[in-house]
Amino acid sequence: MALVFIPSQMQPLTKGQARVEVEGTNVKQIIENLDSLHPGFVDRVLDEGNIKPSISIAVDGDIITMGLIEKVSPNSEVHFLPAISGGN
Amino acid sequence: MTTTDYDPNVVLSTENDFKVVGTRPVRHDGVDKVTGRAIYGADYDASGLLHGKILRSPHAHAKIISIDTSKAEALDGVHAVVTAADFPEAADKIMELGEDETKLRDLRGNILARDKVLYVGHAIAGIAATNAHVAEEALSLIEVEFEVLPSVMTTDEAMADGAPILHEDQTTEELGDDSGVVSNVAKHFQHIKGDIAEGFKQADVIVEREYNTVTVHQGYIAPHNGTAFWSADGRLHIWCETQGSFVVRDSLADLLDMPVSMIRVTPTEIGGGFGGKIPIYVEPVAALLSKKTGTPVKIVMTRKETFEGSGPTPGSKIKIKVGATKEGKITAAHAWMAMEAGAYAGSPVGAAAQCVFAAYDLENGLIDGFDVVVNKPKTAAYRAPGSPNAAFGFEQALNELAEKLGMDPIDLRLKNVATEGTRRVDGPVFQRIGAKEVLESMREHAHYLSEKQEGSGRGVAIGFWFNIGFDSACNIALNKDGTVNLTEGSTDVGGSRTSIAMQAAEVLGISAEDVRPSVVDTDTIGFTAVTGGSRTTFATGWAAYEAAQDVKKQCITRAASIWDVDPDHLQMEDGIISSKTDSELKMTIKELAAQLSDTGGGITGRASVKPRGVGGSFCGNIVDLSIDQETGKITIDRFTAIQDAGKALHPSYVEGQMQGGSVQGIGWELNEEYFMSDEGKMNNTSLLDYRMPTALDLPMIDTVIVEVANPGHPFGVRGIGEANIVPPTPAIANAVYDSCGSRITQLPMSPGSILEALKS
């Protein structure tokens, strides 16, 4: 199962758990299954079926490039990060 | 490297098995630029061209009660006036600007204020006239009635209880959760690793300080400009200086409620950007004016408008607390960072959070970030946005920690350095990185090993930028003489035409000079994201690599047809197609190219990519300086920049980027700032008064390129455009402390502030 890292600001949803193992082969499944385990994640991360612009998701250290269909492997790490602004 | 011989530019290379990559060909656009033939945005001319000017707010914060443009419209020579009311109504949405995002409502409000002005210089109305003088005269005839409101100019003021609120509908967002509290704090986020309280308990030594930086501008030489022609068939054509022609196209499509297919953006040559030319400012106004007049309209900002009406990088407040054992192992670190977003949400504090502790392997860390709106221009990206602010704090705190521990400051850093496999405080795990190699090169460099001059101070620091990937496209067409035409959509800010062309040349086995690269308009190439985030040589280079592979494959297939053999039996190396089994079958790409027309037609390779595997870059500085005890003036005596480039595709370009970033960092440290009046007006809106360093102010910036190949790129490339601006501010601050014994925590370290410190 993929290991999802829960940021401190989302940990109220997991009752303080910082890491949760979640089934899923893509980001959409990971979020939905995480929501099944700990309700509230879909509303927190998605807006009308899309990842909220204020949130970035990283799989295995890389910010995802394929949105919700980004593949996730059983050994993957998934992180929720604040979306960044700015650049050269 | 261990040497006492002076060598200003060193490449510590780990991979040299290339023919083109790693060489220093003359840049393809060089002749046009040094002879003045290159066409920049302000150079654009057209039959019937009208000149636009923009009315700007004299107030930092005010309600717009009314706007009366009738007298301006009646002036002879005025063809049109536009205000925010001329924008089509559209539902609010989030707009992706490449590596930035903003709300459509905010972008529209920044381009032409609707109900409120939020900073001095905020655009209110645009005028098109037969010439710029008439347009300027007409500006004075527009009557705007304001209700002036109290303003906030710093994060302290904006975050204070009872502060004047810029946006009554803005509530603080907490990583996807709306707090529901109306506030000037648009966003708060937090990264936690380990147990911060326990970490500080384990510390033998703790350093805790607050650092402040002020608003500075990128200082690109060419002000913002744009020309628009709204044709009778409804198509809109824009010519402008931008870091992202597709950002301009897509932003205009949303602002003007048009399909992207009706908008064509032609990027001209660009007179600098450094992140500041990602957002759009004048292009939509020129478009609205052209729609009204039916003729092309050009708007060119003045320098004053560029300072007041475009996006600088934020002032910030950084609080650092770091603890270590007496052996020098960092046990915990906390960074609290509040950054000014300007008038609308979107400061680079999120990026700062990814950088502040990146060079170090910390067991326990906490990062708090606050995105705060203030009555200043909406900030824009500036070279590693947010990272210099963060490093100014943490890298000073580390030197202070080293002093308390009695350790060499580089040894302290090496004892805690991040390497492959290190989990960052913000979560992700590093792939192969070069922080350790950069620090080791610093420690062994002749500069660091040399004796300081009497009375001088020496400082060191290291900085990080993570770099980005994003979308890029490239087409390569084989000419009948064996050269290739390469078209791509990445605006060439720092020589990327050539760095991209070199990657295609390496694949095809031809010289860089045999590749003719062109940056083309949005109708001519696939979607390409901004030239920003140090992505272009990496990502558009990836596209060129893939497109060249496509050409190579087609060349092999064509040769197989000519020779009537199985293409699997052929290979192409160093520009020669040959049989793996028959030594008689051999021809150069030039020989093949001459036969294309008679053997089935031309060959064009193409690729659109969105690569992962971006490799971040670390840069370190060693600085020697002296202080005039009477005037407080700092003289930089010696400056060495050492950066991990992955593989330096074109070492001269890498060295140029390292030197350019260093110089901008020096200016940020020593002189540059927006001098704001009590009314929120910038008082130094010319390059005479906004003091950027010149060649006369600086020593040679010595460079060392460290090559720790990025496994995520076929040639090992890392973007190198940004990390180099990060370490100068803390390195110089550390050198100032070493020189005078005062720890100065406020930028800039102008002569006045140095004198104050010397007195204390």
C-alpha cells in the first residue's frame, strides 16, 4: 500500500496520525480511499472533482504532472503540499 | 579542488563523454544582439500604430467612487479610453500562469482596478492616442473621485489586530481549509518533521533571531511592453516581451472571454525578466484599446511605472530558531516566515518553505508560512523567489551557531548536510543532489584556504532552488544541406536557444552551429510553459532531445529504404548512418539530407514533454569584504560562487548565470530597496535612485561549476538560473559580522545601517 504523509493542518482528519497506508493505483483512488478511512479528505483536497489550486501533490518526491490519473505504486510515498507561487 | 593557483572559472566535471554538450559555442542570437538588430517589444512598429498610456493610482488604498473619462475622450488625438468596465464579465476561476496561479478576479483587478485601488501605481484606465504625448496629456483629463482608506505596508501592520483589510471577502486558507476569518493573511501552512520540542530539549546551544527584508525589484533593463491588434475577423495578435507567450495567450483568453484559438502571441526578444515578466500587465489594456479603435495599440511602461506598477519581490519577516549539540549536530530548527504578497494573494512563501532547510538533514523541523497582502504592487517571481529571504535568516543563524560551538561554519554545514535519501522537512525525499559536493568544494577552494586581508571579513553561505519541469514542445526539420531548423516556444532569457540546440546537436551528431533555433509564436508550436523555475534548458532541452531522437529514427528508416535493408540493422552515431553488419553501407546525415526530396520527402521530428526527474541545485558563496569605518560603505573584495550544475551544457552560460545571480544578490544585500513614504509611495523610482550594483562596484565573480549529474535528464542537466541568487545575502551578512562584530538582521546593509551598527 502507498504511504500517505498527512500534513499537520490535515491531521485533525486522521485524529493525529501523520502517516496512513492507503490502497490505490492512482492519485484519485488514493484520495478517495483515504476519505473512506478518514472522511473529509475529498472535500479538503478536491474541488468539483479537481485538485484544489492551493494544493500540490507529490508522488515519490516529484510534483505530479498527470493530475488525478497519476500512477501510484504500492511502495509510493504521497505528500500533500501547499501550491507554490513564483519562479525565475 | 585543492589549488593555490588563481583560476577564475573552474569546471569540476564528472562526465565528458560528449561531443557538443559541455562545449562553448557562440550563441545563435549573439550577432543580432551585439549589433542592435534584435527586435525587442518596444521596437515594434506597424502602420497606423496608436500609443497607449495608463492612468495610475496616487493612493495606496482607496475606494473608487467614480471615473469620468469624457474630457479625455474629447481631446484631439485621443482614439479610445478603457477602464475595468470594458472587461467582459466572467465568473471567477483559478488561472494557472505556468508556475504561478492567481484568481481571474485578482488578475483582472490588478490590470485595471474596479472598485478599489490597492497600491500607488495601480492601473485605473488606459488611453490610446496618436502619440504618447497626447496620451499623457489625456491622462490628466480623467477625473477619478477616491475615498482614501488607511493602508498597511508591512506584514507586521497587515497581521496586526484591527488592521485595515484589503479584501473584505478574503479569509485565511489553511491547506485546503477555509478558516472563515476575514484577514490580510491569505494563506497559512505548516510543515512538521519529527518532534520539534524534543529536538530543542536535546540542544546544547540554541540561536534564535528575527530577520527582516524589504521590497526589491528584479531590475530588468527593458520595461514591460505590449502591442495588440484586434483584427476585424475577431482575431487578436499580441507582440510583447514575456517569459511565457502561452501564459499571455491563456490569460488573455480568460480575461477577454475568448477561445485561445483566436489569440496569437508573438514573443519578441526580451530585455531581462528574472521572473518579473511572467505576469501580464499592459497587454490586456492594449487589446481592449485595439478592439475599440480597430488599429494596433502599443503600450510601453516607463521605469517609474515598472517600479510602481509591476511585481517586485516581497519584503518579509523571518524568525529562526535552531539548536545543536556541542558536537555540532542540529537537533531542531524552526522557521517562521511571513511574506508580503502585495495587493493580491500569492507571495513566494511556499517556495521559501521548500528551500529554507533544504541543504540540511534535520530530524526535527517546523516551518510556518504566511502569505500576507499589503498595499504594495502584487509581487511577482524573482529568481528563486522566497529562497533568498529564507536563507538570509537561516544561513546567518548557522554561522552564529558555528561561532558558539567553536566550529568552522562549513564544517558545521557538512556535518548536517542533506544527501540522496534525506527527507526534507516539507516531506519529499531527495534524489541525487550536490549539496555535499558544493560545500566540500567551498572548503577546499583557494579562496577559503587563503589568509584574509587585514581588517576584512569573510562569510560563507549556501542556497537552494528546487527547479521545475512543466510542459515543453519542440519541432526539428532536417534541411537538404544537413542542417536542422529547430523551433520551440521558450522565450530565450539567458541563452536557452543555444543550450536547447546543443542537446539536439548532441543526439544528431552535428555541430551546434548546424542547428538553427527559433523561438516561435503560439500558433506555431505546441504548448510550452514559462521560461521560469530554471526549467527551460532542462525541460525544453528534454523536448529537443526527444524531437532529435525522432529525426534520428526517421533518418535510419529512410536510409534503410534507400539501401533496402532492415532498419534494425542500422545505427546512427556522430551524424553517420551505418550498417551494423555491412561496413560498405555508410552515409552522413548531410548525404542523406540531400536525397530527402527524391526518397519520400522531408523529415521533421517533434516532441511534447512534461518531464519529471527535475534536479534541484545548490550554490555556495565565499565572500571577503571590507568596511569603510567613516562612511559605512562595504566593498566586496573577493567573491566566489560554487554551484552544482548537474552537467554544465554550456559552461560559459552557467558561469554567466552564477555571476548574474551573485550580482543581483549583492545588490539586494547592500543597496536595493523601495523607499516608501508614509503614504505608501515609492520615492526612488529611477535607476539613479534605486541603486543596483554596476561593474564598478564589484570584483570579478569567480566561479566553480560542480557537476553532480541529475539522473532525471539524459545529459544530467540541472537548472542553474536561480540557486545562485540565494547565498549572497547571508554570506555577505556573515562577512559583515566577521568584519565588525555586529550581527545585522535587516536588509539592505546600506552605509547608514552599517554606521549605526558600528556605533553600537
